[in-house]
Amino acid sequence: MGQRPKLPVLVRAAGGALLTHGLFLILLAGAFAVRWVTMKGYPSPLWFGDSHSYLEGALHLEPSVLRPSGYSIFLWALGPFHSFTVVLWTQHLLGLLTGVLVYVLVWRAVRAGARRVRWPAGIVAALVTVPVLYDAYQIQLEHLVMADGLFTFLLFAAVAVVLWRVRMRWWTGALAGLLVACGALVRSVGLPMLLVVLFCMLVRRAGWRAVTAAVAAAAIPVVAYMSWFNAVHGEFTMTNTSNVWLYGRTADFADCTVMKPDPEVAAFCRDHLPPNEDIAPAFTALWGDDSPFLQYPDGIRDPRANELAGEFAKEAITEQPGDYLGTVLRDTFRAFEWERHEYPTPGTVEEYEFPVGASLRDWDALVAYPYGGDTAQARVVGPYSDWMRDYQDRYYTRGPVLGALMAIGLIGVLLRVRRLGGAVLLPFGTALALLVVPAATADFDYRYVLPSIPFAALAAGLAFARRPLVPEAGAAPGASGQDAGQETGQETGQETGQETGGDAGGPADAAGEKAAEEKPGEKPGEKPGEKPGEKPGEKAGEKETSPGMVSRGTPADPEPSGQAC
């Protein structure tokens, strides 16, 4: 039986932990308190236009033709509780857990380059979590019956798995691919994110086993979902309205005098209609009183309408590529503006605000009460609701703040350009893709900006990470050369590879490493412990043997667990 640690040792350990993580623990407690106030002020869920279809899919467990039904499956899994309280708390906790993942990844990375001093890593990591934990619109989004919070967590968890080690085991690659695929089943924008993740895995040399496992694991849920969709709707796809949203994007600039479409496709032309200054062109094209989809039996869900809308959109992009690019850039940069504008419609923006009074539309009540029982009854409780409305007016991530996070992340990528961006590339690329893809394929919406914030914050935090100047105790100097053995399945008893954080900060880091390697009294190029005439890597009294062993029979030092990339 081992002796119990002495009390002073425990006190010192607790004090060290508080010094290291105390600021983040305070921030995390505060973020939980804000969400607790939200639950007190709004005991019932808030509703958006898509909420009805999500709940309908959960009640009948049938794939939607408009959008992937992964969120409906999530609601179905929580259905036995018959409680929106459980749903809302689950979504709020996923938001908090996303902030925790940001902190852990940044702390490990920054800590790796400053092993003698703990508190700077804790401060940097804690500060970058503030936009993730305290954004009022993010908290309101977690309180909506909407898929965005679940999507953000699944995608961020996948990125965390990829960043945890440079050299990934096959099962970690499979886990990352599975998480991204599940995110794609929640929101279709997750499919392009799979390409981003796979590309960054290749850049980081994660190993062919991990990349192959990621592709295979991602394919399983996607193919299974498409098979389910085919069994219900007769098409092997995820939705049969994928072209509709792209048509809405092109309705902003399409000029039929330039395109000259066929007569049937020309029914989707809108350049002859007077513009509506209060409503975005994409919204009026899809949902307005003069929408071309109204002439089809199933409206926006009609397969023929989807086909013709796709032809129109592709022709518009082909004939007017400059106008398309300008529209995408304009709407992407809306995310960096200081003020939030009433876009795409005033009603849409209003649904992203905590309401003054309680209301539940009759249409939504048809699915709300069968799912949540009494918890579906709309309630607003003061003064908590008043506090949250005041909070939302003041505390949210303004566009320039997001722009600053992206700029810091970009600098971090450029400083690591010789290693193709290092660990910063994946979160930065994901944040950028989450901003650009919706603007390129659908339309700008402030709701689409929120999922990019955790990735931008992570990229900014990792930009401050530096590679450790001195290897960890017990790290083998040549361990990096064992990566090839990892790919062929030759693993030691320890986990191979390096952790996320050790990104060199630029030329200064390289100089520091060189200075650390050459100690006083040693000639340049001579390794510590070597004598003149000895072979490199051979110490006095030792003979050269097979790799990983010395002649005295002592095992080689374990592979480095130091931070890398």
C-alpha cells in the first residue's frame, strides 16, 4: 500500500492548478450562470422558421426533403424525456463543452513552449474562450429548436481529435471522420468541411491509415442516410432540393439578357421585377409572393422545380462569374461589420433576439405539445428575461472582433508557411470555409456566422504557441524519424507522434533551438555527450547496435510526447 500524499503536497498541487486554470474556471462558471439565467427567464424553447420541420421529423422519424435530418434524429433520441428542458440544457452544455475544448487545445499548445511558467498559457487560453462562452447570440441560438449548436460541437470535436496528435492512430482518424459526417447530417455545410479536415490531415502527415479510416468512417453514416432517404423518397441523395438554395444565391445578380436561358428555365428570371429594399433577393426568390416555385405542384419541394433552378443557377454562374464572385465577397465581409443589419429580412433578425413576450404559433403547437408536453407552453419570466435582453444588447462578438481573430490566425498560418500552416491551418481553414461556403451557396445570415467563432478563436490561440526549445525529458533525439514505422504499423508501447501545440513562431524560434542545442564547451555540430572520434549518437563505452537499443541492454528513450507541428 502506498503512502497517502502529505497535506502540504496536496495544497501546493491545488494552488498550482488554481494558478494555472483559475481564470478559465471563473469564466466557465460565469458562462454557466448566464445560461442558467436564460433557462430561468425562458423556461420554454424559442422558435425559428425551421423548428417545425425539425420537430416533425423527430416525431415521425422521416428524412426531410429540404435539409438533412440529423438534428431531428438528435431530438428523437431525447424524445423519451418528453421535455424541452432536457433539450435546451443539452444544447447549452454542448456550447459550454465547445468552450472547454477551445481552452484545452490552446492551453496544451501554449504550455508546450513555456514549460517553466504555467500561468501565461492559462491566460491566453482563457481569453480566447470569451467569444465562445459569452456571445449572447450564441446563447440565444442554443435556446432555439435549431441544429446549429449541435453542428458546431460535432465539427469542433472532429477538429480537436485531429489536432490532439500529429501522428494519428487509425481509430482516431475514423473518429474524426465519423464526427464530421455526423455534422454533415445535421447541416449540409458539413460536407465541404470534410474536405477541409482531410486536406489538413494530409498536410500534417497524419498517416495514410488515419486518412483512409477517416474517409471510410465518414462514408458509413452518409451512405446509410442516403439509403434511408432513398427508401422513403425514392432518390439516393441527402436532399432533393439542393439546387434551390444555389438558385436563391444567383437571384441576387442574374441578368437574363446576358444569360439568354431556354423558355422553361427563363421562368426563374427575376431581373425584370422591382427590387425590395427591405428583403434580400434570395429570400424573395424562394419565399416571396412572386416566387417562381409557386407555379409547381409541390412548390419549393418539387423535383422538377429543383432541376430547373439548378440549370438556372449554373448558367448564371457560368455567364456572370465576376458578378457571382463579387456577390460572394460582399456577403462574406458582412460578417466583419460593426453593426448587425436587418438582413436577410427584419423578421429573420427579430427571431434571433430574446423576445419580450411569450408566444407559440398554432402551427408550431401541433408538434410542440406532442413532443414536449407541458414544457412546450410558451413562458417568459421576469426579471431574468429582462436581464437577458439587456445582456444581448451589449455582449456579443462584433464583426471587427471576429476579423481580429481571423487576422491573428492568418498571421499564425503565415509564420508557419514552411510547414503549410502547422496546427493553425485546420481551425483557420474551417472558420474561413464556414464564412465563405454559405455566402457562396445560399445567402448571408448572421446565424451562419456563429459556428465560425470557436474555430477562429482556436486559430488565434494556437498562433501564440511555440515549439519547445528543449525536448521533454526522456525524448529520443531522433524520434521524428520513427514516423515511417508508425505508418507501417510498427508501434512502440507508447502513443506515437507529437501533440498539437508546438508550432514554431518563426525565425526566432529556429535561432533559439540552435542555441539550446549547442552548449558551452561543445564545438558546433557536436552533440552533447560525444567525444572527438566517436560516431554520431554513440556515447563513451557504447557500441553501435540496432536502432532503439544500446549495448548495455537498456531500452531506448521513449518517443517524444512533446508538442509539435
